[in-house]
Amino acid sequence: MGELICRDNLEVLCEWYAQGKREFIDLIYIDPPFGNNMDNEWGLKWNRLEDYTNWMYPRVYLMKEMLKPTGSFYYHCDPTASHYVKMMLDMIFGMENFINEIIWHYRTGGVGKRWFAQKHDTIFLYGKTNKYTFNLLEKKEYYKDLYGENKKPGFPDRKSGEDANGFFRIVYENDVWVIKSVFNMSKEYLGYPTQKPEALLEKIILASSNPGDLVADFYLGGGTTIAVAEKLDRNWIGVDINPRAIELSKNRV
């Protein structure tokens, strides 16, 4: 079902490119390190955001080359560098292939005393071409969250109902995802920094791939991407320079 590679992803991508191995991946998701994580994992630390995007540019360019014409690319970052990342991605993929800026909203501890509490990450979605794979996702939307506790649906239909939480309707997913983050009391918790929840990757994989497709993560971290890909009957490739990330990922699958 999959392949784990413990190397610098640029080396791997350059080898594939030189071998003529291109356009074979259906979906790429990456959550690259930034700031202190760059220093810890890669021995690098940038003084300017331009240095970071210059370091990322050839890697992302080659990832695009590995995508099928129907492929999709997700870049996970935070507001610290998202504006620089968006400009870089526009240059690589073309502004016409930008699809969504997804906001992942989560609730964690900590309150800012001189700024609004920072409770979201940004995920940019691009297609290789305008023929990208996309499956609409649905979710429950509760009337009490929209209109208050006593609100009932006026005209129930096949996509509405009632459960233990109250009356609901089924709607299409939008670009703001409210998903719990992974913390030390979570069942998923592995103790790996920047670990992402399986629910987040599940949405991405379900939306932008189909069973049997190939999903790749070139900054594998705790292995969430490949663990979810395995559960959803996708093939996968996981690459990370950190041996601990590879070991954790191997144990998950």
C-alpha cells in the first residue's frame, strides 16, 4: 500500500525528475516546518521570510511535476508566513489554479493579552490543472447553533432530521473547518510536535482523491497523512528527513 523514505525530500524529488518519473501522484499534502522547527529538524534558521520561500520553491516546484493533471496540492501553514507562501504558490501553480484558502479553526489553551487569541491555521489548495479531482463533502449543521435552542426546521426534507444534539440539516462543507487539534489527552496523541488530527486529513483525502489513488506527504511528521490514507484505501508515499518521524509512521501503519 505504501512506501516510507527517510531522506531530504529535495534529493528524492530530484532523483525522480532525473529518472523521468513524473505525473504519477494524485494528491500531495505538506505541512513544512517553519521557525524553530526548521532549526530543530533541518539545522536551518531564516532571518527573512524570503529565505524560507527560496528554500521551499524548488521543492514545491518538483512536487507539482509529480502530480497528475488531475492532481491536487495542499500546503499547510500558519498566518506567520501564509502571505509569502500564497505568492510562491501562485508563481508555481498559476493564479488560475488556486482553488481555496481553507481555515482550520481549533480550540486550544492560551489567551493573548495584547492580541486576539490565535486559533487557526491556513491551508492553501491548488490544482495541477482545472481538471483536478474534487468530491463534495457534507456535514451536519444544527439549527440550535444557527438560530438558538428552540428553533425547529420549518420544512423537513430528506437531508434534515433530529438526533441527540437536536434538529439538523445536511449541508455542503465550506472553507472553514472546525476540528479539534491534537493535545496530550487526545487518543491520537503521539508526542510528536506539530502532529495534526486525523479528522483534518480525512477531509482532505476524501475531497481530493478516490480509493486506489496515490497520496504523498513530503514532510511526514507523525504520519497522520499515511495513517488516514491507509484507512481510506489509498496508496501512499511518506518522506521525512527525521528518522523518528519515519519510525512513528511505520508503527502507525
